[in-house]
Amino acid sequence: MRSTLYASVLAVALATPVSVGAADPAPGEFAFSGDARMGYFGREREDRNGSRSDESDWRIRVRPGVLWQVTPTLSAKARFAGRYSSDDSNDNHYEFFTSIPQSDGLGFGDSTIDELNLRYKAGNWDVKVGRMQTSFELEGIAKKSLSRNDSPNTDITWTDGIHARYGDTAGWNYHVIVQRSEDDGPTTVRRSPLAFTESASHATYYFGMERKDPKGRFLQIGWDLTYIPSALRTDGSAAGRIDDYLGIAGRMALQWSLAGAMRFVWAGEAGYAPYRQTDRRRAASAGFRRCERAGVPDLDQSRGFRARPRRRVRLWSGGRRLAAVTRLRQQSGTAGTALPVEAVRHAVDRDTGAPATRSRAANRRRAQACRRRCLCPVHAALLTSPGPGVR
């Protein structure tokens, strides 16, 4: 049953961070710190049959840590991070994760070490090695990022690798990050069709430059580049072509002083990916279950066919209702492997599931073309049996 989601996952966010800690300690001393963030989240849902449901829960994230200042320029830091919810979905579990278990980070009840690094800071240089937090957000109240944004809201993510920053006298900061990933995926949020099964994709390269001026008109200005080799599944399939991924993003924030200490801030961010998933594959991923909706009995998920419609087209001929069907792909017998195919449109009788075209000759020509492209079982059967024709 299809339903409409009227409220997004984040309906109400009352996220208030609370942190405690001391300034950088003297060489040879330790400093303890910690923060907690809590939020209330509500969701409402209404199905097409009129039934309604709603859910709500309190979420909390806690992150206690310790910093050891080894020398005036060298320090080490470790921090524990856990994410919990007031509903019954908690599965309390600690693990030193090497990839995030959920699409947005740790799940409820999960905990790990989200910072474990050595830091060298001297002069204009600041270098971290190990597990750390990296975030390049747009200035303003609702801070977002198209590039890197570890642990937003009550989520928990992190970066494994090296982060080097250099600041010049003009106020510009130059960042270089080399991030390590596993076959299971990275430790930051990355969406499909990006995959990290190739060995070359285990290293993500980031370069950016940014300047912030709290008192100037240009509160923030900067740009960055993200490069992931052999990570983009151009055809949307592991069996298809895999290309390098390149993402470019730029951000800018302007501010104007108002009465008292108030200020007006305008900020914006834009991104561009030169290499993207092919148009044919995007059409395939957007158009399934159409054969199921047309009443074709042979096209069921048990045989490896899946479909999702973009639109339904109804035809009338000879007093019988027909439905326009698009076959987009057939999954092979190997689990997780899909064969990209070309979209083929044909008409199917809703009562019998048999193809219905203008003549038997046209039926057979369409069947041969369909078989070459998508191996549709309806048209495959038509090669041996002409089936009904509609004149």
C-alpha cells in the first residue's frame, strides 16, 4: 500500500548542545571535556486509505573526551560518542567501527570512539592524523554543507585519515584531507550510486580554501573539491561502468549590522558534479513496478523483475482496457547484480497480461525488439505464440 508522508523525519528539532571543558592544558597535563545534545523528533503519516499514524521520540548524543598535551606543539585526543533514543529501537552496542552502520551514521544504541588522533600545531600549520571530526559548514543559523559535515544534529560520523591546514596572513585557510574508507563504505555520509568496493576508492581526496571575517561584509567565502577514484557507478550497477567521482562546491555568506548587536546574514552554497549517473540509468531507477500494475502475471519479484512507474497510461481499444507498460531492467540470477537495459514501451491487456498491438506482424516485431533489450517474458512467449492482436 502506498502512502504519503506529510511530515519529514525531522518535524520538531529542539537540539540544545551542552558542553563542558577547559582550555588547552599546559604541556604534560590532561584536560577533560564533554558535550551532550538532546532533541525531540516527531513524525506524522497518512495512508491513502485514510489511516493515520504518528511517532515521536527523544534523542540524545553524549561525547566525553580527554586531551593530553604532550608538548607545546603536539597533543593527543580520544573521545567516546554514543547515540540513544527514548523509543524501543535501542540496541546498546559498542564497537570500534571502521564504517558507519547506518546511512546517516551510528544507529540508536550504538557507541564508538569518534576521535582518536595526534595533532601537531605550530605557526601557520595544523595537522591531524588518525580519527577526527571534519566539517565545512555554511555560516548562519541552519548550518549545512554540500561537502563535509561530520556529526550534524544528533548524528555521529567521523573521518579516518589525515587533515592538514595552513593559514596565511590574509586570513585564508587551505585544507587538504586524505580520508580512508573500507569496502563496507566510508565513515562519512555518502549516497548511492557511490560505492567503495574498488581498492582505489578507499582513499578520498579533499582540497579547499576558505576565509572568514566576523566583522567584514563577507562573513565567509570559500570553495572546495572532492575527488574519489573508481567510486561512481555510472550505470547504477556493480556490473556496469565505474568512473571517478568529482564534486565541486562553493559557499558565500554576507552580513549587515542591524540595531544593537543584531545582524542580517545572507548565505548560499552551490555544488556541481561533472561526472554523473547516466540518463538512461536514472530513467531505469525511476520507472519500476509498472508491469505489476498492468496486471502482467509473469513479472513478479520472485523471478528477479522489479518495476516502479513514473506514470500510468490507459488505452481503450475494442472495448478492452489496456495499460502502457515500460520494461526497464531485469535482474540477473546473481544477488545484487542488475543488468541495465533500454526502456521499451508496449501495451498489455490488463485481463490476460498478453501484449496487444495493432497487428500480429507488429506484435512479432515488437516482441523481437523487446527480447533483445529487456528479455521481457511476455514478449519472449510471444515469439512462439502470436497472441491476440488488436486491429
